[in-house]
Amino acid sequence: MAKTKPPAPKDAITHAKRGAPAPERAVVSVGASEPAPPRQFGEVLTPKDAAAFLTISNVKLRELDRAGQGPRRTYITPKLVRYRVEDLRAWLAVLAEEGAGKRGPA
């Protein structure tokens, strides 16, 4: 009679139920000798990528937009919003200038 192995746990939840730590998962690129480089931001960003670029949440970016305080938007179509990297940097520069006077002496 051949020995059969019990089925391997499928996720960390199964491991947690058994009391064992979840194994670390490796990301393997098929056909690549090196890991993929981190994602680079292009010239035009989606709202999600723009929020990541600004290190704020998607919700906060949407709130700023609705209040008219966010960075300049570019409309690709009437409903498709994108953000240019140069507009995001300019908006950050304005915030830095405005905030520099509000901080007071260090």
C-alpha cells in the first residue's frame, strides 16, 4: 500500500486554525532570472496610482477633488479622470510653500 500525504493547507487561515505560522510565499517569475522591478509611475496616472504617488488613500484624494482642493485632473473622456505627474508635483510644491509659513519656528 502506497503512503499518501495529507493535502497541503491552502492558505494562512488553515494554518492559523492548526496553530502553526503561515509559510512565507515566494513570487516566482516564469522565464525571468531576476525579480520584476518595482512599478514605475508613468506620465499619466490613474486615481489609484495618483493616490499612491501622493501617499494618501484613494478616499482622501476623492474627498480633496470633491472639495476643489486636490491636484489638477485631466479628463481623457468625460468620465475618465487621470492625473499628470507634473501636476501632482506642482500641487505638492504649493502645499509645501503654504505649509512652510503655517508651521512657525521649529
